[in-house]
Amino acid sequence: MQVSTKFTIALHILAATEYFGKDQKITSELLASSIGSNPVIIRNIMGSLRNAGLIEIKRGPGGITISRPLDQITFYDVYEAVETNKDTLFHFHDDLNPNCPVARNMHGALDGKLTEIQRQFGEDLKRFTVGDVVRDLYRNIEGEKKIS
């Protein structure tokens, strides 16, 4: 279980789709421009979101749409959709010295604690939704308009 930039890019894709989707066709080029990334990377992440049933992609004039209500898409759903290295949040360094008492016992001292942290991480991801992000996004954009 590790978190790469794919996770935050996927959240950005979903939020931008919601924000811009009412007024224009959502394309990988539009999203890449917003995210500051290569459209190929965006299309790959979009494919993962589609495979997880979070978005629909319609070729031609269709663009992408979000498949279910934003409050029903948790961070955990997005994480599961796009992250490929999910097995272990923490990795131990290699080549521990077998003659060192600390090295020999480090796994035993940490394993249970790290397992609990990883379990809690997954639970925490389930507490937040894309809807939470979009509401905050709209609030922040409105705040910018008041300042200008």
C-alpha cells in the first residue's frame, strides 16, 4: 500500500470533470492542461477509473462522465482503482546484519504496529469522498472570486 501521484491525479480528474463537465466536453487534453501532465498519463489513469466503474468514456463528442454520485465515491475507491503497489505501505530495508540484535529483532518489534497503521490508513481513506473534495473546491473558487 503506497500512494503515488496517480491517486491525487485521479481525484483531480474527477473534480475537474464535475467542475467543467456542465459547460464543456471533458477530454484528456483538457484534464492534462489542468493537471499539468501528459495526456497519455491522464488517459492511462482514466482507463483505470473506467475499469473501476467510476467514470464512463464516450469516444467522439461524448467525453468522460462520472458514473455515480460523488458522495458515493470514497478516496478508498479511487485508491483501489489507480494504485498498483497496494500490498505494503512500509518496506523494510534489505541486507540486515544477522549478527546485530537490533537487526534480528526489528521486524518483530515493528510488524504489528505497521500492520495496524496500514489497516487504519485504509479505514481513513473510506472516510472521505470525492464529494467532500468538490464541495471544498467550489468553496475555495468562490473565495477567490470574492478576493478579486
